[in-house]
Amino acid sequence: MSKTPYRIKRAEHPAELQGAVQAQALSWQQSYGDLLAPELVEARQHEGVQAKRAMDWALASQEGVWFWILMDSRDNRVVGVANACPRREPDAPAILELAQIYLTDEVKGTGAADRLLEMTVGDMDCYLWVLEGNERAIAFYRRNGFELDGARRTNEELGAAELRMVRHQD
């Protein structure tokens, strides 16, 4: 069995957050082409949009939000990002929300997503929102103990429906 070339660490420097934003944008391009309007996916690719997002993430990290990044050890490129936060809805089914987990296509299928999820939320009860129709993501979350709970919302910013998935560890 060969050692994976990917490592996970907490993003601590602006360059790492910038790399995380770029990985997220690439992941959107690779994963959401058929699920979102092309202009929304394209907007994530613009340098100004990425610079603002990196600044927002840097401020959030100064306020205690941890961004976990998946790096390719061969060239130190960020190829994935994840973070969790306290629930953002008062009626949420758990106190922890997996706010995001994005990986570029080159990493999918390597097991790195499982490790990134474990690092981000451990074995805690949590919930997340996933784009309706993103069957690969839904299958990944199911494999990791999440189930659809019937909640559905329209994300106005994206113009798309999202489904809620919940994991309760007993």
C-alpha cells in the first residue's frame, strides 16, 4: 500500500487561505457545472472574488473559525478545504454544522475526503446542506453516517435547492 501524497493541516497563513479559496473555486467548476448557472460558477474563478473570499476567511479564522486544508505534499498546492461552525439556524438538528467541504477532482476517490471530514467534525453529531442533485456528495455523506432528514430550502444566492443531511452518533 503506497502512502498518500496528501496531508491535512489547519490553514494558518493568508497564502494557505488563498490556496483554499482557489481549490474551492476549482471544485465548484468541476462539480457544479450541471447543477448551477454557469455565471455563478464562473464568478468564483475571478481573482477579485477570490481575494475578497480569502480576506473574509482570514477574518473568520482570526475569530476562531478553523479552516482545514488538504495539501498535495509533492508541490504544496491546496486541493481541498473544509470547515465547521456552530449551527446557523435556531431549529437546526445538531449544534455543529459542516459548513463546507470541497475537493478538486484529482483527490476524489483517494480516501482523502474521509480524512478531511474526520479532521473537521470528528465523530460529533452534525448537519450540512447539500445541493439537490449532487448525487456523488450525497453518497459520500451517506457512507459517513449522514442521512437526508426531509428538510429542503432554496438557496437564493445560488438559485438552487439544498437538502439537509444529519448525522447522529449514538
